[in-house]
Amino acid sequence: MELIQTLIDFILHIDKHLAEIVNEYHTLTYWILFLIIFAETGFVVTPFLPGDSLLFAMGALIAGGNTGLNIWLMTGVLIVAAILGNTVNYKLGSFFGAGVFKEGNRILKLEYYHQSQQFFEKHGGKAIIFSRFLPIFRTIAPFVAGIARMPFGRYTFFNVVGGVSWIAGLLFAGYLLGQIPWFKNNFELVIILIAVLTFLPAVYAAVASRFKKKEI
């Protein structure tokens, strides 16, 4: 419970926490964020790590100046992290298979696997790109692609396109919008909106799945 509260606090006040990280670790911030993005996209057991809000907040923080960080270098570092993370996730999926998703598992829920599989089957390769912008799905989809033995070359193409789009899109959205007075004065509200909007598809998929089970 304490871990959940800490995570929620970190996300809601992510701009302040990132500022503290930058002030304490300076250029090591590149590698700290590299590890967070790599872990969130690379391991199916870490879908709870912040992604969208972290990228938007980091872009806004760099735009504010006094960080010593470069937006282009940050973009490049995190794109590499996102692509490598998804590649590792794909390889883990092809190695371990669907057996890691079990009923009653609080992290690797079986319903997450079914939802991601349906999403993957419906959208094919585009699911790898779309899932980048959807929490939980972006962690599970590469694993499912590995289980499904999607051709690695084809997977890598969509992995690169999705990784570049996700990282660059959210970092520069924060960089461009984060210093506009309204966004700056209502930053916590913006972070909440990002979290809600990105989690809505996952919530919808979970509710739809429950209704389908009842109908059966």
C-alpha cells in the first residue's frame, strides 16, 4: 500500500521529483531515465513505472532551463532505451511463452495477456506502435509479439517507429507546452489528464472483457 502511495505521489508531483533528481545527479539523469524507460518497456513485471507523464514533465523541465540537460540528447538516449527495452521484452516473450500469465497473479494478470493478444491480433504490427502510448499495453504487447513469434525483422521496424514516435512526441510536447503559462500553472492537472487519458483504453478493455465473460 505504501509503495502505491509513493508511486502516486511521484507521478502527481513528477515535475518536482525530476527537478530534485536533476539537482542531485546532474548529467547522470540521462542514465537514470534510461533505466526507468528501459525497465518499463523491457520487463512485463514493471508496467507500473511512469512513462508518459515522466516524458512530458522532463521535456517541460528542460525547456525551463537551468538543468544543464539537452533535449536532443535526452531524446536520443531515451529512444535507444525504449527500442532496447521492447527488444528485450520480445525476446523474453519468445523464450518464456504465455505460461507466466496466471489467474490470481496481481502483476502479470491473465486478463492483461488476453487483452493484449486481442489488441495485437486486431491491429497486427500497428499494435506495437499504438501500444507505446498505452500504459500496461506497451509493457505487455512486445511480450505477446514474442510469444506469437512475429517475424523479428518486421517487429523491429514497428518497434523503432513506435519508440521514436512515443519518446520524441511526449518529450517535445512537454518541451513546447510546458512553459505556456496555463500549462505551467496547472501542471498537476495536466499530469492527471495524461494519466487518465492514457489509462482509459486499458480500463475500457478490462470492463469489456468482464462483460464478455458474463455473457458466456
